Amino acid sequence: MTNDDYAIEQQALAAAWKKRTPNLWSPARQPAPWINQDGIAIGHYAHCLPPEHANANLLPHAQGSTELFKDLGIPWHCGIDGGPGNNLLSSQVQCVNALMPMVDDPERIKRAFGHVADIAEVLEIEPGRHLTFEYIGPEDYFGEGAGKPRVRGTRCTSVDAAFLYRTSAGSTELALVEWKYTEKYTTTRPPKPGYDRTRLKRYGADYHDPAGPFRSELIDIEWMLDEPFYQLMRQQLLAWRLENDHAEGADVVRVLHVLPPRNLAYQQSLVRPEHRALGNNVDEVWAQLLRRPDRFRHVDPSVFLDEAITGWDYVDRYSPTGTGDLPWGVSVWRDDDRIVAAAYVYGDGFEWCHRRPFAEAPTDRAALAALPDREYFVLADDEKTMIVGPLEYARAFLRAVVTTGLHEPNGLTSYSWPAQVSEVVSTWPPIDLDYRANF
């Protein structure tokens, strides 16, 4: 596996999800440019949503986050019209999709993070919330606001999420959650002497404090201004200051760093010889620098691929294999843009229809779920009315979809499961797919 393989793999998985998810209408499935932080359209990507459909980047259970972010004054990274960005690989969006259900469900927090933290009871971190986003703490320890109110999530040290909990020993701890997905850092920071002087003034004293979190004698703070170490340093300094002040009533403050182990490009983000002198990857360097390693803990994001922690939609979107289940409704398979097979899945079984190059029907639901390149077929309102009727209607609809563009007799095969009845269909009137393309 090369350093970039993980990101490439995730792009392909995101593009496949766009096709198969029942949560998107057809226009939202099209490739689109990425809209960057300046609102500029760049490229044309299968793993980006059309900008007008960017809000669909949030899974159904996370839609309430737009109102929450608005209430807390949090801007979205590369946000569009006050909502999320349109890149399906956004780490902020993945974080919100995973953690939003935990805002009012503390049991999910215990299930997700209980293996890295001693969580006996989750406490409210804000009124009515057991988890919050873009946490910056109650005090401007580093003068980042320059005397003005800070904005959560931009131009000051923040973490993607935070929660408060009581341990089995009765102490109170604050968890600062930082979330990474496909990030990598391959270049040194551009020389900006004025900015660097400001950064050294803000963080230098804490970085070199003998009681602080770092073994600062190992590397000068000047070389800590490159990412990812600049962010790691600031967040650990924030945790140290919060713990010293018993912020939120916490006796201990830990950084929980969510990072896919297979993101080798992040681990190889050692852009200077001074970094590489301390270790072979980011984790090794960071372990060398920490005085209190227990104040920083790794979280493998695979833990969130559990419906009891996140939900079916999250697992289906971010798992390498999906959920292994099929949503109710119609799915299709294509060959050179022609629909060559279709299935209608319902509670107790499925109806199937195919033509060449498919040679046979799937024998059961497991075989159907295992078929690659499934695409969810969005139904218009009148089609929904028809498809939920008797199964004969569903069979007729599937045959009409698969017949489109077919000119040979005896070209269709239908199959019903669990009845296990197969039928060769000689002719069938097709659906005008061009007409319904805008649904």
C-alpha cells in the first residue's frame, strides 16, 4: 500500500456510495467541482456533491447539526450557504455524521470511547448537550482573539468535539476529540516571519515550560510550526491549560485523536529533517515529545462502524464493505450506462430482473447484497405508488426498466425470492428513462 492509496480508496468508496444510497436524488449523484474555502470551484470529482446538494453530505441523523452550528456560531469548513461543504471526504462532515447522535445520547459516547477512557457516566458539557463541537474552552489562554471574542472552529485553537465524563473512581475528566480522515501534509510552511513571531510569542512560553506537556529540549518550537505538529502542539497545550484550571470541573483533560491507521500519508507527514530525527512517522515523533503519554490517546475510527454507535446510514457510507444489507426499494446494475439488472427489495424478500451480461439471478438476499456496483434507483411519486402495490406491479416495473434499449426476444429473466420462481420473459414495454432522468 502506497501513502496515497488510502485517500484514493476512500474517493472510490464515496463515489460508490453516491450511486447506491437511498438518501440522494438523481441530480445529487452527479460528479461536481469541489468548492474550496474561498468559494472557488475546482476540478470535477465523483466524490463531490453538486453544490446545491451539499447539505446531503450530512446523513439524516446529522441534519440537526446545521442548526446547532448556527446557534454556536460555528462555521463549516468550505461551507456552502451556511451548511457543510460538498466534499464527501470532509473530515468535519465525517466527524459530525459520527458524533451528532451522541449530543443527546450519552450511551453512544460510552460505547464509542469506553475502550480508551474510563467512562462511568457522561455529564453535560453544555446545557442540554452531552457532546459539543469545535470546542475552544472558556478562556483565551494564548491571546488568539487579540481582545475580541473568539469564533469556535476558526482562527483559534479548537478541537472537533468534546465531552465530559465521570470515571469509575469518581473523578471528572474532559475529552477533547480531534478527527482526521484523509488528511496529509507534504510541504513545509511558507516563510512568514511576522506570523511566525506571533506564533512563537503565543505558544513559546507554554511549550518550553518545564512543567508543561512537552519535552521541548528534543526539538525547537520553530520546527513545531509545520503541520500536523502545529495543530497537535496547540491542542495539547490547550488540554494542559484546561487541566491546570480545572475547566468544566475536570481533574484530567485528554486529547482523543481519531485517525485511520491505514492513512499512511498522514503518518509520513514529516516535512523536515528535525522531525525525521525523532522517529519514522508522526506517531513515533509525538510519543517522543509527550511528557504524559496518557494525556493523548489514539482512537481507531473503525469503532464507529457499528450501528449501535452511529447508525445504519453511517456504516453503509463509510464501511469498506457497506452494511451487507440492502435498503428497501429498487436497486439497479449497469453495463456501459445501460441498466442490465434491477431488484426490488421488500421486508420478506426481493424481486429481480436481468438481461445479458448477467447470466443468472442471485439465489438469496446475501447473494444480492454481495453484488458490487449497486446503484439506488430513485422513484418518482407515481412510481412509488405503483411499486408498493402487489408484487406483480413490482415485477412489471423492473421488467420495464431493464427492457429499455433491449431489442432481442427472450432477453429478460425474472426471479422471485423466497419463492425461488424464475421466468424467461419474451417481450415487455420499456420505460422512457430519458424522460425520468431529472427525478
